[in-house]
Amino acid sequence: MERNLATDGDLVINDLHVSVDGNPILRGVDLAVRKGEVHALMGPNGSGKSTLSNAIMGHPRYEVTAGDILWRGESIRALAADARARLGLFLAFQYPVAIPGVTVANFLRTALNAQRFGGKATAGANGGTKAEAITPREFRKLLKEKMALLEIDDSFAGRYVNDGFSGGEKKRVEIMQMAVLKPQIAILDEPDSGLDIDAIKRVSEGVNALRGPDLGILIITHYQRILNYVQPDFVHVMLDGRIVRSGGHALAEELERQGYDWLKAEVADALAG
């Protein structure tokens, strides 16, 4: 039976309208992503793709003025970003920031504990409280396994987060976070931005290594090139704050050949008619 992409999914975006600093950006977005699926969201600059990713994760600057964001049938509009992350949502940033003085390993362990337990504590043996946390030994084992899976050199773990990293290395650290945190839905905001072909291939290999029935992925991109390596199940095109066309990988190939102007013209004609 054919899916209804507007209603059927673990993550459902329902007629979403979003403003930034009082300026309307999204004008009624409908989208649904299930675990095990890879979706690509394409569109030119300024079409609203990154606004959608930030709104899904609860960035306070992005005001939802109408519509809803549902996680397994329940609205998450009122939840803060950290609460959404603990539910199983993840955002890989287009421009990852550097954190001098904090090693990748310490950052990932802290993030994992925050995701798992959200600061909760359990009763200790002496009647006090004892924070639940992954032990250093368990974490080292986990990190070593994930770095081997992603073919990332062990030296990354001791480097400061994104400090002096190349563009490709920054994006691979984002993929490492996915591997360690094991989200259920991951949004990758332009993972190919600023990367050369070799770096795109390495990032794509990491995404493909994590791809599977327990992870849904939404890749946001301008270009079809990363989709040569990470084959999407669904492709969506956003123009002027709306998803105007959905299809399979052939749609991405058509956009690569013709650009967006033909689709803009079709949409304009449809609105005029």
C-alpha cells in the first residue's frame, strides 16, 4: 500500500509555518520520515531547508506560528532542544563549531550521558544519589568500535572538538556523534557543504555504515552529488518555504541536469492558474 507521506512516520511535519525574527520562512510544510528510510530535501539557497531543520530541533529563534511537529503521534512543539534529542532526534550542523580545550572523546561521553539520562540520578548505596553514567571503560570500548566502523583514526578522540579540523573532518565528527548517540531520526544539514569529492565520499561512507532499519535520515542538500553515494528512498524539493515536489532518486538527477528554474516555472504557472 502506498504511503501517505503527510501523515505516516515516526517524525511528522504537519502544515508547518515558521518565522524568524518576524519574517515568515516556512509556509506550510508537510513531511514524514520513518526509521529505516533515507529522505533527501533539496532546494536552492533561501528556500527554507535549514529553517526546517532548526525548527524540528527546537531552536528558540525559529518561531512556529502554525502547524505541528509530531513524534510518534505526539506534539513536541513545547519541548526544548535537549528533550527532543533525548527522544531520538539528532541534527548534524551545516557549520559545526569548534570547542577548544574539549576533546572529542570527552564531548561524546558527556553528550551520551546527557542523552541517556538527562541529568537523572538513582539512589546510591549510602542513601545518597549516584548519577547514572556510562563507565570510562565501557565508553572507550564503544568509541573504539564506532571509530573502527567509520574508519576514523584513533587520534581523533584526543583532539579538541573541530579545533583546526578541515571541513571534511568536521563533518566526520558529526557522523561520529550519530554513531555514538544512536538517534532514531537524524537530520544532516548540508553534509556536503564546502567539501571536495574525496571528503564527500568519506562522509557518505560513514552515513551508509550507519544506515539501517533503526535509523531514519533526512539529508538536506543543494546538489545531487552526495546522493550519488547515499541513495535516498525519497527526494523532496523545497521552494519558497514549501515542499513542491516529491519523488525518487530520478527527481534528484533531473534537478542536477536542469537546475531549479523549470520547477519554479511549473509552480508559478500552477499558482497563476
